Amino acid sequence: MDMLVMISQALLYVCFAILAGGFLLLLIPSIYRPDVKISTDYLLISALLVPILAFMPVLDITLFIAPRLGFSEALQTVLLSYTVGNAWNFTLMVSALLVLVIALMRSKEKRISAFIALLLTFGLMLTIAWSSHAGAMDPIKGITGHFIHLAAISIWVGVVLVVGWCATNQDNWLKFLSWFSKVAIGCLVATALSGFLLMGVMVDGYTDSWMVSYGQGLLIKHLFLIPLVFYALLNGFVVKYFLSKDAAFNPIPWIRLEGIVLFVIFALTAFFTQQSPPHGNYLTDDAVSPLFQLFHGGIIDSSSTIGLTINLDIVYFFFLALILVGLVLLSIYKKASIVVTFLISCLLVVNVYIMLMISVVVR
């Protein structure tokens, strides 16, 4: 069931991205973006999936307490008494309104409908933030941080995914980059600030959290931000330069690559948010991450802390990271397949991850 919940949360974030990106692009005049065919069916399916996917954590808790109460009574208890159940009730109602707005959307009133639908999408994100771990631990900071984090990353990912996969041409690409680069930077800053806010709520010590699965997921997610920021800069500046020199240059594969990395981060976020957050006296033998144990298999208990050291092996991995960065740049210069560039980026993340893990000293 845990794996089903993780998959459902990853798909839920994708639905939010499609909705936020799709409605935002409908609000942007066509002269400031390439021609994008945003199918109403995709928006409708995404809106319909939101309450279904958001129901998985509710079902998980229901099945956990069902042996004592019976399924029907357990479901009623969760929906009426638990925060996650109350939040889902609002998710269902707002989703119904969103589906109605999309179904009644007409071409002449599409921008008005898109604005209303975007507000409802943000409302759905707020209900998800309400039911989050962070919201339960600190209602004000947790809900605020989770909502800003989800909204910012959904706008960024959504525009990238919709333009990357639904654009029919590359017309007005420079005009598109002129405003989207600023939006992406704003989303990155908002994501970073809200991320720090959430870590203050959820994590007692960042490096110490690496000993458990939640911290491992958080670390890997942050490492994938390295190629993400790199590709964001690429799409914002390098692509602009290529287009100024060659009008036939096709920028769409590179924004698709940025979208792929963002999707990986979404999936990682869905994974680690379902783990127990490292807060309080959390470290037991069962809680230690199997990934962390691959590098440090000694005795780890609640008094264990993490320090970092530098040795010759770490220097080797550092220079290997520089070589991989060079290979990424070379693949871009040679206009290699986005699959090749993405695989090199993954190798870079793995390399930096191993470098950090072997630099860890458990005290």
C-alpha cells in the first residue's frame, strides 16, 4: 500500500502541474508564447484524477484501522475525524467545481474560465498542504510552506511540461523566454525559501537526517536540483543565444529535458514525503535507511550524529564530477540526444551522492 500511495502522490503532483501550467498559459496572450494545443480533455482528466489520487492516503489510514472498527466505520471515522479526511472532503468539493468550470469552458470566455480554474487549482493545493505531515506538525508554518512549495514548483513544472510536449511550433520563443525566465527564477526562489521553512518544521538536523529514508530522499532531491538549475539557465540564456544566431534552432528538446528532471524531482518528493520525518527521538535500528547502511553499516542509535570529512577518495570523485559537468556541456554543444544528456546528468547526481556518503563520519 505504501508504494501505491507514493505513486499516487507523484501522479497527483503531475496533475497539479498540468492544471497550473495549462491554465497559466491560457492566460498568456498568444504573441508571448509558442502555439500550444492544450486539450480540454487533458485538463478535465487531471481535475478528475485529483480527488482519486488524493484519496490514497485516506484509504491507507482507513485500512490501517479497519481491522479494529470494520472498513465502513473506519472510513467514516477518517473522513469525519481525521485531518487528512476533512481535507479530502474539501478536495472533493473543490475538484467538482473545477471539473464544472472546465466542462463549461468556451473559447470566447476561455481566459476568464482559466483564471477561475487557476484559483480553484490553488485551492486544491491548499487542501493538500492542510493534510500534509508538515501541516500536522505546525499548522501555520507547515501549511504555508507546503502550499508555497507545491504552488511554485507546479507553475514551473507545468509551464515546462505543457510547452515542451504541447507546443506545435517555436514561434515567439524569445518572447516566451523573456517572461518565463523571470517566472522560473521566482518559482525557484519561492521553492527554496519554502523548502527551508519546511525543513525547519520537519527536520531536526539536515545532515543527521541522512541516516533515515526521509533524509535520503531529501538529499537526492536536492542533488537533482544541480542539473535542474543548470538546464533552467540553459533554457534561459544559452537557448536565447542559439536562437539569435540560428532561427532554425529547435529549443523544444531542451525544455523537455528540463521537464524530465522536474518530473524526477516530483517522484522523489512523493517518495520521501511518505516516510516518517526525522523529528524528535526518531532514530532506531529499524529506522536507519538501507541506502545509508550500504556505506555505513556500523551500530547507529539515537545518540548518533553525522560529521563530514575530506580524504583522497573524495578528491577523486570531485574531479570526476567536474569531468561529468564537462560532458554535459559537450553534449549540449554537440546537440546530442536529450536521453544522452539526461543519463550523464544522472551519473553526475550519483557521483555527487557517493562523494557525500563516503565523506560522512558517524559519531
